[in-house]
Amino acid sequence: MNSGRLKILIILLALGLAGGFLGAFFSLSRSGRPGGGRAALSEDLAVRQTAGGYLQAWQDSAPDRMYVFLSAVDKDRVSAEEYRRHFEAFPVAPLHFKLGTVKLIEPERAAMQARIMWPELAEEGALDREEQLILVKESGVWRVREEESLN
């Protein structure tokens, strides 16, 4: 390979790296913008872990595990014991769920779409619905705002 081609190859490589870094920088700077948008990858993953853990506990009919994922506002509204009693009085749990997209509403508030299959109470079947979970970040941890979710 002659020196002219080597110089061109190095210049193209440098331009490609610079473009990649600039693209990543602008992508990250837009993701943290208040007012909505896609969540950064780490926030997206954290929201998904919380929402998935909450829905899995619900599917497993485990209200004590569900309670762990609730926001402080929801926990202030109902004690763990009362939460368990409410669940036992109306024991409807999702048959299946699939997590969808996460949207950052504010830096400490997110909305997550989820496709949930509910048992049909009137007949033997299932009701497949698109639902929305609202999550809030408390002391660096995402929690489910149950009172605002699935309505």
C-alpha cells in the first residue's frame, strides 16, 4: 500500500471516529431533556427492571413482593398488611405481560407501555390490553406509582 492511500485511510478512519463520538454525544445530550423523550439506556434498563419485577410478582400472586416496588406515596396510602388483604379479596393477576417502550416524562418520572393479558372473569378466556405504568425515581431507585398506573 502506498503512502497516499495510507494517508487517505487514516483520514477516513479519523473522520469516522469523530463522527461516531459526536453522534453519541448529541444522542446522550437529547435523552436527558425534560419534557419527554426516550430514556437513556441505563434509565431504560432500570425502569424495565422495576416494572418487570412488579408485574412478575403480580403474575406470581405475591403481593408482598409487589409492595416492595411501590412508591413512597403509595406505601404511605396503604400498609403492607392492608395491601395483602386487598389482593386476597380481589386476586386477579396477569396471565402474561410484555414490556414495551419507556418514555422519560421528567428526569424523575417515566411512563412505560406494557401489553398485559388479563383473565376474562365472565367467561373462560383472556383480555389482551395495552396498559401504562407510571414510575417515579426516589433516592435513585425507580418505583411504581400504582395509583396512577393501569387506569
